[in-house]
Amino acid sequence: MSFEELGLSENILKAIADCGYEKPTPIQEKAIPNILMMRDVVGLAQTGTGKTASFTLPMIEILHGGRAKARMPRSLILTPTRELAAQVAENFDTYGKYTKLSKALLTGGTSMGDQIKLLERGVDVLIATPGRLLDLFDRGQILLTDIKVLVIDEADRMLDMGFIPDIEKIVSLVPFTRQTLLFSATMPPEIRKLTEKFLSNPKEVSVARAATTAKNVEQFVVHVDPRRKKEVLSQIIEQENVQNAFIFCNRKRDIDGLVQWLKGKRYNVRGLHGDMPQKTRTETLEAFKNDKITLLVCSDVAARGLDVDDLSHVFNFDVPMNADDYVHRIGRTGRAGKNGRAWMLVTRAEQKYLDAIEKLIKEIIPEGVVGDSRPAKKAVSNADGVECDKPKDKPQKSRGKPGAARKPRRGDDQSDVKGFGDEMPGFFGKVE
């Protein structure tokens, strides 16, 4: 099927052609026609499947003929994080560039005054995190009585972050006759109940079994002593052809320490987490996307919604405690049909989390070979952009059967539980 067969207008097709896209992805092929028919839709798709375009494209088609009134947006897209909100906004900029649709981004940490000015002009598309939206509503700065399309994106992440009460309040404020679209990578029972409560006779479209990993991502685990995690990580980086990579940590306080250790090894690396100043986070993301940074050590703030072209590797320095997060983390690589590789370092205390992941994805992740006889490759460059050879560490000795019982040390399986939605500074310095 081609984009022309989906029923999109010439202006949208022209914008799609400018991007070089020839055929819709499976989720786009299934979702767009139903959305254009004004049906409520539940979309189940793993990350990297073109899910965001599956609702932004038909929304542009639906909205392009009207005009918004002051403080009364015509559509609302709710996202759990401002990074994802920014990604959605970029989609509207890309696919709506030949239309006159206006948009506003409402996220925490950005100027509320600038956001109010945009709302006063009238916006067709409002992209928001729940907290900032309710804050402006309680201040009387926004009305939701003209919402024609409501999108709840990353619903399962909304659940994880505790936003469901906010979502329920927001849904109670929008018209009963709106069209509702709910997208999620997984469908836990709580989200299933929400679909029954918020949506009217929805069409469910799915392109993959919930909580499946992409087939074009090679996965490996390495069982390590917690005291040697950094050394083993460095070994893996050296033997892999790493173009760029995310390195995920569970605890934000561990990120800065790992960044400094890797810098000491002359890697081109920076950190990214929710406690960083907004300006620093924005600059870091842009530098990574522009290939000025090779390694990005991050918390799960980067696990969803960030679309980085040609990300070659994902490293799980810590095993995620939530099995679903593993799917989203490694989904940062192997996107758009390209190949990717994902490695995970597992201590004995973390074996229970690995067991949960393998149960969820219904497969056993193979043990990776570290420190074998292959020559080390020039994987990363130093801060000056000069590639550097590093001596290869000695092969890691066997440490017994994976998962053998060991009394966890204090702090082995602790993680930050602070949300990273509206409490974090805004993604944009200034709302467009």
C-alpha cells in the first residue's frame, strides 16, 4: 500500500515525499484509515514502528480546514514526558509544513507567559504533559470544550509514572463527542480498563505482540561481578563497532559517576537525566543527534520518544527493574528496519530482573562473549574528535552459574523512583 491509497491530501503527501518515505509502516497502514473515518482507535505498537506519524498524519488531514478560537485548542495530545512531546511537535512541523495549522507545546519548566500568549492566539494542535495542562486550566488560561481529537500517547508509561488520575480528570473536561486515540506499547489490565472507560467502540490495531523486541536487534547478556561492571562495559565497547550508543542506568546518581569514569578512559561521552538544567539537556541531545557525542549515559528519560537516526548500540549498564522498560530501551536501536545490537550487564542480584524480562519477551537472551580473541576496534573518539586505540582488557573469567544465590548488598537494587514528566524543566527553551 502507498501513502496515496490512505486518503491523505496533496499537501501532506508532498511533505511525506520530501522526507523520502515511499510506503507507510504497518501501524500507519492500519491506523490512518480508521482515524480518517473518525473512529476511536487503540494502537498497539512497539517503539520504532512509526507510531507517532500514524496519528499526526490523519490529525493534520482532519484539522487543516478549520480555525481555532482563542484559548480553545481544537485537538489535544497528552504525553508522559516533554521529550516525547517535543518528538510529536517535530512530527507536526515535518508533515504539516504545507498547511497553516498552529501548535503549542505545554510542558513544565518553560515560560508559562509565552505559552499563554500562544493559547490566546488560538492553536489547532495542543501537545502537553498532564501537569502543566492542568496547571494552566486551573488558572483559567485554557478551555477544553472545543477539543475534537484527543490523543493519549504512551499510555502504559502514563500508568508507570502515576499520571492516570490526571488523565481521568482531563478526559472529564473534554467534550463527550470527541474522537479518542490511545497508543501504547503494552496493554496491562489497567490500560485495558481505561480504553473501555474513555473510548467508544474503538478499533484496535496492532502490529506486534505486546512487549516483543524487534527482530533486527541482536541481544546479549553478560554476567558480571558488580565491582567489574565498568571494566566489562569498556571491554564490550572496544570489541563492538560502536557508532553511537545509549548506556542506561537505573539510578540517576550513578550516571554522573559513570560519565566521569568513561571520560577518564578518553571516551566521547555525556550524561542525560531529569535533574539536569534544561539548557544542558537540550544541548546534549542536539549534540548527540548531530554526532558530536558518541556515548550518552542516561536514565529512562531517554527510553521512549527519542528518535535518533542510526543508533548502533544500546547498553544496559543496569538491568531495568520493570521488564517493559527493557523493550523500550533496546527499541532505541534497530529502528526503521535497520540492524542494532543491545548488551546488558547482569549481576547475581539482578538475575531476578533478567528472569522477568525473559518471561515477558518469551525468549532466552544469549550470553555474549567478552574479551575474546578478536582485535579491538576503534569504537569511539575522544573529545577532540580523534579516534583512539585502547588496550584490550584480559578476558573475563567465569564466575559460576548465572543467577546463583547471593545476599544482595545494600543499594544493589535501589533506583530512583522520581517521575520525569512535569517535574522536570521544559524540553524547549521557548515554545514555538
